[in-house]
Amino acid sequence: MRKYSLYPNPAKHQITIQLESVTTLKSVNIYNNAGQLVLKSKKTTINTSRLASGSYIILIETSKGKGYKKLILE
């Protein structure tokens, strides 16, 4: 997968995923440290206020492939 940005990181209430202009977002899955899926979205701006503080892994699937990022919520 090509470049993408996730900000802010660390985050509090919301995150934004910025993709290359020719890339289409298919899905975003957020997993906790136990590997459990805690949030699914198909949007580039995601409300994270219902998630507890801590570390998460985000799986981003686009028209160009998949990528992982670590997310920290305060």
C-alpha cells in the first residue's frame, strides 16, 4: 500500500486518515491489544471518544492494498 497519514496520534476524540488523491478508502478496523475488533468504519474521519485510553492497531484497507498503524488514545 502507498503512503497514508493518521493524525493526530496520540488522539483524544477523533482521528483523520489522509490518503493519496488516487486512493479510495475501503475500510478501517481498529483492534485493541487483545486483538479484538472494537471499531469499524468506512470514513476518513473517525470518532474515537467511545474507546478507552490506550494503544490500538488500525488496519486500513484501500484500493491500493492494506496497511497497519499503531494508534494511541489519551
